[in-house]
Amino acid sequence: MARKSDPQTIAQAMKCANKVARGQACTMSELKATVQLLNSALKTARTTAKVAKREAGEAKEMVSKLLGRIGL
């Protein structure tokens, strides 16, 4: 039987998570890798969202200033 490799991508981690949700078995190393990978992805997504929100606010402020200069 071929050895299952630990998840390396979010898609692979989600497959393992879905197996657990259905009540199927995953190895402990697969579960550990899945948790670490999804935790890292969540942190990255939060950081990216925070940066995008800040940049959108800066862009909105810039547009407002420009519109104020031309009298709109």
C-alpha cells in the first residue's frame, strides 16, 4: 500500500478536513499538517484583508481629495 503524503496545499488540507467531517479516518500526521496549514492560511488571509482594507481607505481618501480640488 502506498504511503499517504501529508497535505502540502490548502486543497489537500481541505480534503483531509472533509474526510474527518464525514467520519472517515486520517492519519495523525495528516491531521497535524492540515491544522498547521489551515491555521497559516487563516493568518495570511487576515493579514491580506487588513492590508487591502487599509489600501482601499487610502484610495478613497485620495479620490475624495482629488474631487475636492476640482470642485465636485
